[in-house]
Amino acid sequence: ILIQSIIIMMISTVVVMTITGKVSMLLRKENSNHE
């Protein structure tokens, strides 16, 4: 059970990081376009 929870946490963190990265890239593109 502990191993499964650790794997789920790692996957969730990776997914969040990828999502935040994509969002930050989109925001940067929008900011550069506005400028």
C-alpha cells in the first residue's frame, strides 16, 4: 500500500509540473503578444 501511494504521489507531482509548465508557457506567449 505504501509503495502504491508513493507511486501515485510521484505521478501526480509529474502531472502537476507538466501542467504548470504548459500554463506558464501559454501565459508567457500571451504576455509577449500583448507587448
